Amino acid sequence: GYRGLGQHKKAVKACGKVLDLAGSGRDAASRYWMVLALRLQAQSLWALRPGDKAMAAWQEIDQRFGADPDPGVRREAAQALLDKGRELGQCGRFDDVATAMDTLVARYGGDADPVLKEKSARAQRLAQKLRAD
């Protein structure tokens, strides 16, 4: 809710609390809350100051949750790549957007989950469009 109100400092703190609470859990529900909190935290960090902290959060999502066995967790990890691409695109970093989309396609293009297949197809179209322009 804080993000929607533009209160990104509060959002970062709230996400940190969720991470503290869910951090010790290894079950799918805990992993889901962790990846969601990290994804939202990355967006708020980027809104506060585009740079290393947000990029580190996106990297952590990719490393820790990109190949998670739970489809819901993988969906959030894929969405984080789309979020990252959107934010980088707004800064004019189109080569980095294409790289993020390539990562999404490589990781989830063959996934059995229909939501991930759709996200992969969207990412592939975007990467192709960026390279054509």
C-alpha cells in the first residue's frame, strides 16, 4: 500500500519486515512472500534512487528464486525481470532491458506454466522490438 501512495521509504521498511518474518521459512508460502517482498522492495528502492540497491534486489530474486520449484514463486521472479526491464526502459537503458528479457525467455520459455509461457512470449517480442529499433 505504501508504494501506491508514493511512500517508498515506508514501503522499503515494510518489505524488510516481511522478509524478516518469512526469511526463516523454507516452505512455498514463505518463499512466495519473500520473493514478493523483494520484488516490491526493488521497485521502491528504484523509485527512491535508481541504482545499485534496486539492482542488487533484482539480482537476489533471480539467483534465489528464478528456478524455484513452485510456479507461484517463479511467476513473481519472472515479474521481477519484467519490472526491472520497465524501470530500465524508462531510463533509456534499452540494451539492459533486452538482456533482462533474454534472461526471462531463457529461463521460462520452456516452462510448463501457462502464465510463464505468456510472460516469456511477451518478453521475447519486446526484446525483438528493441533490437529492431
